[in-house]
Amino acid sequence: LYWSEVQGADDPKRVSQTPPFMVKREADPLVSGINCSHQISSFQVILWYKQDEHKALKLLGILINSPNLEDDVKGKISFDGDGRSHSSLNISALSLADSGVYFCAARAGESLCDTGSEAYFGPGTKLTVL
């Protein structure tokens, strides 16, 4: 896996993510709050992850032609977009447990099982829920 911080701004494998941080109130929704984009022509997949306070990465879901969410976040988290270029992450009602760093990553592949290709990560968005 390659982190975008070590890539130059002109690197064709760069994955962008905005904003770098955000502070929200508990129970508020997060609508199109975290955005991810890339221009890697051979990549068709965007993956979303959450990093918790123990630095563990948890897969939230995968966007290929349509979103495919992990069972334990269905109804709480959603995302939209096109795996070939962009995606936005949404959270229905924020709780304190939603605080963490959210990452998107782009990779090649045309199915959920196609995990052999390298992924390029965005720099992350730190979400703090008060």
C-alpha cells in the first residue's frame, strides 16, 4: 500500500481527500462531508476505511459500479460516486464513536474478490464528534 504523503503533487497515482479535518456535533448528519478523488485511469475501485484510536483500519465498504457496504455499517454509513474517479462518504447521525480518521483508497479490479492489486491511499480526514 502506498500513502499519498510520500507521493509528489504531480504523481499520476495520487489520491486526493478533503477536508483534512472536521468537527461536528453529536446526532448531526454528515452529508457529502468527506470527499475522495483520483485520476488513475486503470483504477475502477474506491475503498473506504476508518482508523480507530488504536490505529487499526476497518473496512467500511467498496465502491465499484455501486456501493457495497460492510454489514455492521449498513444504515449508518453510505457513500456514492464512481469508483473510476470520485466518492463522497455520508454518516446518517453522528455519535462519539464515529470520531476517527477516515481514509479512501483507489485500486484496480472489477470485483470485490479482486484483491491482488496495490491500493493508493488518500491522506485521511480526521473527524471529531463533540
